[in-house]
Amino acid sequence: MRKRSTPATFNLSFLDIMFCGFGAVVLLVLVINANTISSRKQHHKDLRADVVRLELETRTGQEYLVQLKNSLDIEDQKVRAASGRSNEVLARINSMQEELADLQLQTVASKEHTQALRADLESLDQQNRQLGGELEAKQEQGTKVRRFEGEGNRQYLTGLKLGGRRVLLLIDSSASMLDRTIVNIIRRRNMDDETKGQSPKWQRAIKTAEWLIANLPPESLLQMFDFNTGFSSLSSENQGRWVQATDSLAVSDMIKNLHSRIPGGGTSLENAFTLARNLQPRPDNILLITDGLPTQGAKISKNNTVSGKQRMKYFERAVEALPRDIPVNTILFPMEGDPMAAVLFWKLAVDSGGSFLTPTRDWP
């Protein structure tokens, strides 16, 4: 009889291994899932911070966009306003161009009309000179106290007040009347008297005196003096006495004596104005021919040089010596290095009610 085989005992080691392995897998899954959730939460937290930042940036951008839109609206308004002004300016320019075109046409027509009138006037003037030239010359000569011969038309000196019942003519005969420049004055001062007397500037002063006398009113009385540091009457027989401007013999004598004078010495305007104050009766008009500010006062100074400020002081003292209410009419022949002369003599003319003139070199 066969023996019954004994059944094998069930071995649980395999199952234990399986369960252990399954548990390890589950544990691994749980660990991995826990890390994943933690990482996801951290990533979600980081994304929320980015969202907040982006929202802030978006809000700031929107505010800036609003500002830009407002600025754009303002600029649009300015552009529209400027466009409107530009249109107005263009309209005004077009209008002015039209007016300018009209004025140009009128100017051309006026020029043509003026030229025609000028031609007619020249024709009439020529006829008038042909018909009445001689008579007009005689009538003009009849109104002058003395005839004066000049080169060309020398009657363009206007504004000089030649009226007055008693006219005092003062002629500067100092050394500065020899020339316009200091160098030439020194050079001519060392020449002989005949050459000095023929100096162009001195001859201009003589001719100016002759022109003034020739244009005095016939009813005027006249006295003539030349002055440098002192003064001297140009009348041989009527010194200190008023003579009639129409007295040809007395006037010719004074002019002759003026031609014989030789410029020299300094200039004392104070002594000349003191003379005017002491004349009896006093003059009511002074005609002064000079070339600059005085270089001397009432007393003769021994200094060889004088500053510009000192010359201005000498001028102020001279004005103080001048009688009140007597107009001084100055004809100035400017010289080098005396820029204040014109200003002060002009002020003297304004203050005294006279006039001030600086004629051109070819006058009279």
C-alpha cells in the first residue's frame, strides 16, 4: 500500500515581500505627492506675487495713459488754436500783399505824375529866370547891407538868428584858428605872419564874418571884436561905439582890420563875454565865431597844457560872465581833440535862446 504524500506547508514569505513592496510603493507615492503639493503651493504663492505686481503696473500704466490722453487733448487744443491764428496771419499777409500791390501801382503813378510836374516846374523856372533874373538879383542885393561874393550857392545856412537892434560880432583869433589838427596848428604857428594870415581855417572865419555882416538887417547896429587871451575892437575910429550896419565905410574898415589880424595865443571866452557885459548900451544879439572850448580864464595862465576838464571849467566861468537874456549864436569850426565843444556850445544856444551851427568846410 502506497504511503499518502504529506501536503506542503503554505509559505507566507512571498506575500510578506509583496506587501512590503506594495507598502514601500504607497509610501513612496505619498512622499512624492506631499513634495508635489508643497512645490505647487510655493509656485502658486510666487504667481500671486507676480499677479499683484502686474496689477500695480497695470494700474500705474492706466493712470499714466490717462495723463497722456489729457496732455494730448491739451496739445490738440493748442494745435487747433495755432492753426486758427495761422489762418488769420495768412489772411492778413494776403490782404497786406494786395494793399502793397495797390500802393506800388499808386507809387508808380505818383512818380510819373511827379516827374511830369517836375518837368513843368523846371520849364517854368527856366522861363522865370530868363524873364526876371536880373530884376530878382537887384532886389535881393537891395535887402543886404553888404555884397558878398562866394563860389556857387552858399545861402544854405539856415536857423542862424541874425536879427537884433545891436549885434556884437566876436571872432576867435587864437592860434587854434590856424588849422583843424593840433600838429598842423603847431607847424603853422612857427611860420611867418603872412603864411599864418593865409591859413585856410582863418580865411574861412573871415569869410564867415563877411557873410554874417552882409545878411544883417539894415536897421541893425554893429560892433566887431576879435579875441584870444584878450580882445580888440576891429574899428579904427569907432571903438566901443555902435555903427550902422549899412555904413559901408565903417564896416569896410572893420573887415579890413580883420584881414590884417594874425591868429595867435590862447582863448579866453570869459574876457570876450565880460566885454559884452560892459558895453553900453549892451548888445541884444551875439554872433560868435570860434573853434572850441577856451584854454584860458580871465587871467592868463603860464601852463603850456590844459586838460579837457579845465577847459570845461573855463567855459562855465565864461557863461557866468555872460549878460542875461542875450542870445548867443555860435558858428563852430570843430578842431581835433575837443569833443565837448559842440555839446556845450549847443547847450549855451538852448539856454540863451540863440542857435548853434557847424557849417560844412566849403561854406561860405
